[in-house]
Amino acid sequence: MILHNSGKIFESMASEDKRLTSKMNPQLDPNFYQSKGSSGMGAEKSVSPAKPGNYRIQIGTDEIRMIVSALNNPPFVMNLTLVSFDEKSPLELLELLNTILATFDDKHKVDIRKETQEQTAGRITEFLKVLDFPGEMDMPFQRALVQGDKRVIYSVLYFLLSQYEKNKKRAYLSHFLMGIEVPSHYLVDEEMNGYNQKLKELQAEFQATIQHVDQQRTEAVSPKELEQKITQLGQEKEQLVAKTSSLKKKNANTQEFQDLVDSVSQLRKEQEEGSKLYEKYIRA
């Protein structure tokens, strides 16, 4: 679904000053900024945004608040406000997106002003495909992306930040699980085909290992829970010791009580011995 403009958030950006204009990538689409009125250096500028393709992320005020909140928290800590975020120029939005992408993969640690539009669009969209970004990433989308179109940039930012840890894990795993397209005529060679099959087997083994580790982490008891359990058991032990001491004092001269204490002590020893034998049997 194509996003519709919503108030100031999705209005065309206007009145870019000379400083921001001079910072723009000289290789951006020359039709991106169109002059209004005179053509002098102080002329007012406005954006003629490209129309992006269809994508399914709806952006409203709540989503924008979430983006700003995430950018103000670690690992970014950008100290933004809704106003300062909304006032960012197209190049600043694109650079912001690139900064966030660099936290997923070092290959994005590049100066976008030294890339061509095609390089920037290709690099970012290929990575978004790896992360399974929802929606079409056709040419209109890519054009709007490199032009810093708010509708597109905000959607990508929301997708990346709303599930940051999940996306970071997917980006990490992609280094090992991405398939390698081998031309079919190379696979005719027996050795080459063997290497290709071995790669797939290793990737499947790696994926199974990752799933096992995730399961172990899910089932594992947190240190805080263990500490609480130890504290609780310690308190219960103190209560039992106190009750036992009280009973001993009250029944110190009663033979039946002493016989009961001896029997309980013997039962505990037998239970401990039985547990040890059972462990040996299991390990054998």
C-alpha cells in the first residue's frame, strides 16, 4: 500500500538553506531539487519527490515517536526531538539511515557522497532483501530512497529499529547462510558439484546449531532467578533447623522421638546413596 502524506511529516520539504544544499551529493538526480522563482543562490528550493513502489509499512505519529525514541537510546544516543528529526534534510536522512545500517554490517561504513546513486541504491536494497523488508524495492522505491524521500526513509527506519535485535541477528547469520549462485554448467564438474553440496550441508549444520543454542538460551534459568531460588531455599533451611531444634528440646528425654530422628537420618542416607547409584546407572 502506498503511503499517503500525513500533515507536515509527509509534506514536500521546502526552504533548504545554502548550507544543506551545498552538502547534497552532487551525483543525486538533478531534478530532485527544483527552483521556485529566481535561480540565484538564495532562491527557495522544494523537493520533487519520486513516487516509491508499494510497501506495507504504515507510518504515523506513533511510529515516528518510536523511531526518535530508538535513536535516542543506545547504541545511537542522538538526542533528537520530534522537531529536529522532522527538519532533517534529504541527505541527512539518507546519512542517518546509512549510520544505522553500519551497526548491522561494516560494509555500510561508507561515505554516501562518494558513491553514485546506483551504488547506494544497490547496496541498501540488497541488504534490505537479506533482512526481508516487506514490500517492493523496485526502481521507483530505489530512486525515492537515494533522494531521501521521507515516506521511504521513515518506513525503512521503522522496520530496522522496531525489531533491531532480530534484524541484527539476521544480518549476522546472512554471512554464513546466504546461498551462492553457481552457474549450472560449472556444476557439471564433479569436484565443483561436491564443493557446492558440502557448502549446503555445512550451512544446514550451522543453522541447526544456532537453533539449538537459541533453545538452550530460552530454557536456561537466569542468574537472577537462581539467586532468588537460593535465597528462598536458605530461608526454608533456617526455618527447618529452628523447628528441629525446638522439637529436640521438647522431646529430649523421649526415646520414641530419638528413634524417629535416627530413622529419618538413616532414610536420608539411603536416599542419597540411591541417587548416586542411579546417576552411575544413567551414565553407564
